[in-house]
Amino acid sequence: EADIYQTPRYLVIGTGKKITLECSQTMGHDKMYWYQQDPGMELHLIHYSYGVNSTEKGDLSSESTVSRIRTEHFPLTLESARPSHTSQYLCASSEFTGGAETQYFGPGTRLLVL
Amino acid sequence: SQQGEEDPQALSIQEGENATMNCSYKTSINNLQWYRQNSGRGLVHLILIRSNEREKHSGRLRVTLDTSKKSSSLLITASRAADTASYFCATDAGFQKLVFGTGTRLLVSP
């Protein structure tokens, strides 16, 4: 079991609300990621970070923002939630071993915007 | 577009049977990895095969890689109901991020 945590696990919220999805890892990994995934479907990379004070946009355009003030913490914020944001959000961190990157995933946050 | 495409999209088998799923990709890679995702959970790393390897085993898992065809297969032998999950391939093309495939949903019935 990977030491990467996401809260909340489930969130039901009304349109227009500001939300922050938390992600933390205790493995000391520099690289972290946020993916958006509809149930049973492919993963879409929305943000990633190489380390503290580094944030990059992923392949899928997203209205969310991220910050990386501490190595272990990579929160994702939606300023104004909309029904189109309903999805599962997966956080991951990665390590390099023998020249290869392996990702470790949190359990995910299921978001429903009404 | 996604680097990896998997087939079949869904597979339903009985316990004890073998399950084979395939992944095709588009560009040269450094390595290819397989991940499992149980319903409503995050992904878990299963196995990694490097571009200079052709076959790799881990327990009941066997992975093959054919770089000339840009394809990989994951074989799960003697499947169990607990193997029911979605399986994703992920390619590392050296651009400092993994690219995940579209996934195969495996259902193993008792």
C-alpha cells in the first residue's frame, strides 16, 4: 500500500462553490501528479509538479489550479465548481529507480457537482 | 491522443482461465508498465518491462514486449475473482511523464 493520501474521498457540492482536494505523500517523492478519470475510463493528466514551487499544466485543459509549497503536499483547487467537473480525481507521486519512473496513486476523490 | 491503446476494452472469463490483454503504442519507449485499478480506487503498479527486454514474469503475471510491433501483452494465469479490475498499460517515452492507455476491464466470475 502506497503512502499517499487523498481527502475527502467523496464530495457532493453545489455549483459555484470553491473546493480544494487534498493530496499528501510521506515517501519524499519530488514528482506529483493530478489525473481526472471518469469511472472505468482512461486517465487524463491535468497537473504535475517536479518539486517545491514547480507546477505544470497537463494534457487536459482544466479550470483547476494547484500549488506545491511543501514536498509532501499537492492540493488541487476549483474556484467555482460546475457539473462538468463531476469526476474522479486521482493524485500520484513517483520515484525513479534504475532509470525508470514508477507512479504511486492515492485512493482518489469522487466529486459530484450538483 | 493517448500513447497506449488497449484491447479488448472488456473481458469476461471464469475463474481458473487465463486472461490476456494487449497494449499498442505509437512512439519509441524506454519502458512499459502495467497497472491495476480496483473499482473506485487508485492505480497500483504491477510490473515494468524495459525496451531491451522481451518477456518478464511476476507471480501469475507474464508480460511480453515487441518493440518492432510497438505492442505489449499482459497474461494473467489461473485467474481469480480477486483479479477483477481494470488494467492499464503506461509508456515511458523519456518525456518525464508516463502516458496511460485506455484500459481493459477484466471480470472474473467464480
